[in-house]
Amino acid sequence: MIVLANDGISKKGIKLLEKNGFEVLTTKVAQEQLANYINANDVSVLLVRSATKVTKDIIDDCPSLKVIGRGGVGMDNIEVDYARSQGKNVISTPASSAESVAELVFAHLFSGARFLHDSNRNMPLEGDSNFNGLKKAYANGVELRGKTLGIIGFGRIGKEVARIGLGLGMKVIASDKFVGDAEIKVDFYNGQFINVKIKTEPLEDILKHADFLTLHVPAQENGYIIDEAEFELMKENVGIINASRGGIINEVALLKALDNEKVLFAGLDVFEEEPTPAVQVLMHPKISLTPHIGAATQEAQERISIELAQQIIGLLPA
Ligand code: NAD
């Protein structure tokens, strides 16, 4: 059987599939050619990440397709319900990228707290002519240890963020629409661990008490979670990170809060307009930026490929 991994797949997953009798194609087929390619090659499994769209037309036009797989979380690019109604299996790997996204959150937090993002922009330009000026500009950093980290959305990634935050000595508070209590296992390299119980609180309390905020909720249907009113509730000089989905924070309200010095810095991995984020966001000196790479570590891509391969082997035994 043929597997087309249209947005790429790690070697370990390919090897596992091949060992079980599958042929894996890693050609990147353009969206408009996809249905033809699937039919011409009798593809049974289509694997995508976030780039390729699995539309109703593809589902209708490709009778050979049995499994549609998303490497990662969030299936906004797949017509999931329609595919399932047409008898296709739709699979994903929701747990495999939690650690990678959580680490990126802390990359942005550390960066923002010590102005690394802006220093990295200005040192190449002025580092030799204005070293002392830059030293003064970036001298007023803050530490994470001992501060309160507010996590909005306490699912898989939110809990991973909590684990790292606790390990750093932060006070962790969280809010979630559905999750109540959670026990976070903070484990160490030598097998030792401690369990920390966290009881979620109303969003308003998190907004009022957090020194740093990070969002880990799915794409929302009813507008922004963080808009002007929510920025009003926050502490002065809060740092805020969004590595969940664009459209959760109102970017116009964020820019205003940064300019008013209500918010000290923001870290964004996701944007309202992807893949063409607003220039005002890209150019803002108080925003640490990454191009939606939360799940893009070698380790996560490996876990994703193995998890997909195992599910495919289970669904389509040779
Ligand atoms: P999850 O389903 O495990 O957790 C999401 C949590 O959000 C759930 O507990 C849910 O109850 C809660 N929630 C939903 N709506 C809420 C609301 N309005 N207020 C408060 N809580 C709410 O999902 P996850 O695996 O932790 O992923 C979280 C987000 O991260 C998703 O948007 C996902 O698409 C995104 N993500 C981003 C990247 C990246 O590359 N940056 C990678 C993976 C996942």
C-alpha cells in the first residue's frame, strides 16, 4: 500500500512503515495536483502537517484514500467530519508535540524577560558603535524564578508548560473551560519526581495575578480570548506568549497594550494572518517572533512519525 507524506515525515516513521510492507512517497505535490497524484499512484494513506489542505473535493475525488493523517495537533486543514462520514479514517498525534511547544514558550519568556529578541536585532547594527547605549537599554531585565505564571488552557501543552514552570521555581496558576484539578508530575533526570496539584481558577483571576501569561487553547469560534478588556485586567508589565493559534489574542489590542507600557513584551509563534502576519506585529521591538515552529523539533517530528506509522499499521494491516 502507498503512503503519501505530502508535508514530509521523519525517517524513523518511514522505516517502520516500510518494515510493515508500505511504500512511502515524500514528493511534495502542489495542492491543485494532489487529487490527480493520489489517483495516479493509488495512494491509500495521505499524511499532512499544516500546509496541505484535505478538502471535500479531495475526499470525493480519491476513492483509494483510506486514511488521512495529521502529524501534530489541530485539524483545521482537514474536513474531518466529512471525511469520516465518507468512511475515511482520520488520525492525528495530539500528544507528541507538547514538550516542544512548551519549551518554545520558555524560549520566548526568557527572551522577552531579558530583551534578547531586541538585543539580537540591534547588536549587529550598533554593537560596536553603541555598546554602552545598548547595555543600558537592556539592563532592566527580570527573572522568571519566583514569579507567577498564568496558563490559559490547561490541556496537554498547558500542563507541560506548568511542569517546566514549576521546575524553574515559578508559582503556576491556570484556567480552563473544562479541566478542574490536575496533578503535574515534575520529574528529574535521575528518576526522582514530585507531584504538584493545581486547581484551575476563573480566567479573570489568572489575568489579574499573573506576571507572565501563556495561552494554550484551541482555535475559538467566538472571537478573541484576550482583547482590550482582558488587557485592562492584567498586571502592569506583564509578559504574554501565544503559541496556540492566531486569532486568540486581538493583535491590535496587543500592540496598543505594548505601546501603553501595560505589557512589557509578547512572544508570538502564531498570528492572525498566517502566512502573512501584519507588518506592525513583525516590526514591533517588544515582540519576540517565531514562524509557527512550536512543534518543529527533531524529537517531536520523530515521535509524530512513529505514532502515525503505528496507527496506520493498526488500521491497515498488511
Ligand atoms: P488540548 O486539547 O490538550 O488542550 C486545550 C485546552 O484548552 C483544553 O483543556 C480545553 O478545555 C481548553 N479550552 C478550550 N477553550 C478554552 C477557553 N475558551 N478558555 C479556557 N480553556 C479553554 O490541546 P493542546 O494539545 O494542549 O494544544 C493547545 C493549542 O496549541 C491548540 O490550539 C493547538 O492547535 C496548539 N498547538 C500549536 C503548535 C505550534 O506549533 N505552535 C503545536 C501544537 C499545538
